[in-house]
Amino acid sequence: MNPDLDLGLERIIRAPRATVWSAWTDPSRLERWWVPAPTRCRVDHLELRPGGAFVTRLSDDGTEFVPHLDACFLAVDELERIVFTNAIDSTWRPAQPAPAAMTATITLLDHPDGTDYRMVVRHGDPAARDLHDKLGFADGWGTVAGQLAAFAEGTAAR
């Protein structure tokens, strides 16, 4: 991780890695935690393979959904790692996403209490990193990591 270009978060989720992986890879589960509540998420495309589409929409009222993320998976290593970027859209066209182009790496590691969940979000230059940070990276990505933990831990407890 390059502190001038990257942002990151880490969290221990008290659920097995397979449960956290399933929360990421099953569209109906991803919709439950992917955007900060009470905003709702809809997954339009989730093709978990290198080059596969990752498209989500969001809604504040649960009726009208607007574009949220139009990205492309770069790497998918089952139960271990998911890498996606919004610098290339779901049709493999170069994109200029707002607020910044980024590549996110999600890593799942075994932990004695469950899953060591790590996120690194890479930016092309310090200005993009600083803008993403200023706009609330820690709050936004931290909130959804908390929602993922609550969902996975609740699912694992059943």
C-alpha cells in the first residue's frame, strides 16, 4: 500500500471466510450491505471473473434506482481475493467515474475469530486519493464493511 496514493481499511468479521465470500458473490446478499443504509442497492450485473461486469444501482426511496457503480473485475480468487476497477466500465470501455477512478482489492484471510477482511483502494495520483478521502472514504467504506460484518455474522449465527 502506498500511503500517497491508496486508502485502506481492515476489519475482523466474526464469521467464516466462506460466509463473507458468499455475502460478496451472491447478488441477493450483496444488495443487503453494499451501500450505506438506509439507501438501498440493486445489483444489475455481478459476473465474478476477470473481465466480468460489476454494476450496481442505488435508491433513497426504494422505487427509483440510479447508477452507482459501473466497473469491471480484474481478478477473482475464490475465497481469497476480489479486485475490481471503475476505470474500465462493465463493457470494457475506458471510464471517467466520479469522484475518482480507483482499483479496489478485497482480501479475505483466516483469523482465529473468523475472517480478516482487508480493503485497499488505489488511485492514480495523490489528488484523487485526497479527494476520495475528503469525500468520506473511511465513513462510506467503513460503514459498508460494518454492514457486511453484521450481515455475515448474522448469517453465520443461523
